[in-house]
Amino acid sequence: MKRAIDLFAAEIGLDPSQVRRKNLLPKFTEPHRTAFGAVYDTGDYVAALDVVLDAAGYACLREEQARRRAAGDVIQLGIGLASYVEITGGGAESGAPRENASVEVHPDGSATILTGTSPQGQGHATVWAMLASEELGIPVGQITVTWGDTDLVPEGGGTGGSRSLQRGGVAVRQAARELLGVARERAAALLEASPADLIFEPGRSAFEVAGDPEAAVPLAKLAAGERLVVRTEFIAPGATFPFGAHVAVVDVDTETGQVVLRRVVTVDDAGTVINPLLAEGQRHGGIAQDAAQAFLEEVIYDADGNPLTTSFADYSVLSATGVPSFELADMATPASYNPLGVKGIGEAGTIGATPAVQNAIIDAVAHLGVRHIDLPATPQRVWQALREATAGKDA
């Protein structure tokens, strides 16, 4: 689809960014049903495109490209775009999208979280502890997050489809808030005060009587007798739809077909970001994985169907030396389907990067008559496409 947009732009003489802008929905902050029946939660697609073009210095890139083309440089510059919308947190296991969590405060002041999600390196233990800490005032280092133990967590949706934070994380915060409700009643009885007269002070992780800070009781003491634990389930009204735009910049050697990835600039809007470091890590990994698909990774078989790329000696994998430092522009359009305003981020980089890089490679040699190159755009394929385009012109 992204290639078709670029081909259409070339046919009618418009810049690919202009064609995309003309076809993007205007900003919406409430659920929007598309002509195809999908219900998007929130989106500001034109802004994402504008932000990424500005961050990339798009106009200057086009000027540099024009100079190289006019000079007939061997190394040509290619610029590729991709605007995308994806679905996350969908595929309800039974009915509406849901996930469970339990939060328990212990007499020593620590806490335990039980979650139905199961991390695969995304950093759930950090973020789930952050969410509970913000509500309960318990330091992150004193909060243990447990998952995958069916004796303790008998059910859960696991991880997948970028669902975890917008379901499991929201459930953790919901459980922490409900726990405070239980603790408030206990504190009121202990302090002989009305629950409405109590204030929870996160800095002390304690309830205190309004106007009398000395009359206070910490959560740890409230957990000393009966267990202070809450299990809850968060049910979402539907899936969320993160979106974004990518710009890829490549150099293509027109004599050898070699492609060098120079820049990848992205906007990946996943709503509210809880932990920027972890979110950026998700984006970096996805971009690298998907860029490799555009110009490097390929499974090859011989004429009899035997695989030829059976080891990493034969199957090339992108390393840190093959990619630049990615440039991540920030943008956050909160989701309307959960109280945190979060959407999925795990797959964002893997959606925009491949078409952006592929469009950039073909854009670098489009003025020489190349309209298409199969994925991955290896040096052999680029070189062959250039030779065929030259032969076509000669004919």
C-alpha cells in the first residue's frame, strides 16, 4: 500500500508527502468509525506527518537530492515515507478486552503485584511497580511483580498484540486504587474518624486525619492483621489505534547497488508514555528489525525447495554497524479507552520502517527509470533493476 501511494504520486507529479496529507483523516479525540467499519479511538495523523517531516528537515533533503541528481552523482540520495495506523489491545479472549491484577501490601511496608501479563523484555516489572508506587507511596524497590505462576495467577492474557500496558498496567493501577478504598475503611475504624475525613499522603504511605497530621496510620500497619489485598479486572471498551509516520534516508551506489541507511526519523504516537526509556527501547528495536527486512534479511531456497539460509553464516542479520542512531520525535495523543490514556508501542517501529526504507531505496533511483525492486533490496537486486532500466531506455 505504501509503495502504491508513492507510485501514484509519481504518476500525477505530486510529492509523496502531499498525497499522504490529502488522504489522512482530520484530528479526532472521540471514537471515529471509518468508511471500512473500523472504530479508531483517537488520532491526529496530519500532525504526525508534519512533525516527522519537520524533524527530518524534509525540504532540505529534497533539495540535496535534486543537487545530486543534477550533478549525476554515483551515490544518489533516497527519501522514503510511511504513514501508518495500527491496532493494539484487540483480539479479546472472551468478550471485551480484559486483564486482571492483584495488589497486596505487607506488614513490613512492601507490596506484591500479581499480573496476568507475561513480559518478554518489555519492562513490565518496572512500569507496573511505578504505577502502584504512584498510588500507594511505596518505593518501587519495595514492590515485587510476579507473573506466569499459575498457582498464584490462575488466569491472564499474557503478552502479545501490544496489549500489556493498556490492559494489565491499567488493571494494576485500578487494583492499587481499590486497595486504598479498603485501607481507608480500616484506617477510619482505627483512628475513630469518618472515612471522608481521611487524607492519603503518598509521601508517608499513610492515611491521616484532615487537619491533624499526627493522627495517622501507615498502610503497613493496616496490613498487620487481616491481609490487605485486592484483585481486580479491567475491561476495555475496545482496541486502541496507535499511529505514526516514518522518514528514511538512504544512499544508493548506482554502480554497485549498495544501500547504506543514513537516517530513520520517526513519530510513533502510542498515547501517554509512562516510562520514556522503555518506550524508546521498544521503538529502537522495532525500527532496526523492520529496516533489515527492507534491504537485508531473506530466506532463500534452491530449485528443489531446500533452504539455503540455514545458519547465521548464510542468513545476514542487521547489526549495530548497519544502522544509524535513530531519531525519535515525540508526540502523544491520549487514548480515550482507558484512564491512563495509553496505547500499544511494541510493534510501532516494525510497521513504518520497512515501507519507509523500501520507498527510500526506490526513490534514490526512480529518476533513472526504476519503478520497483523486490524485498529485500539487496545490492544484486538494486544493480539488476538499474541495468534493466538502462536497457529499457536504450531500447
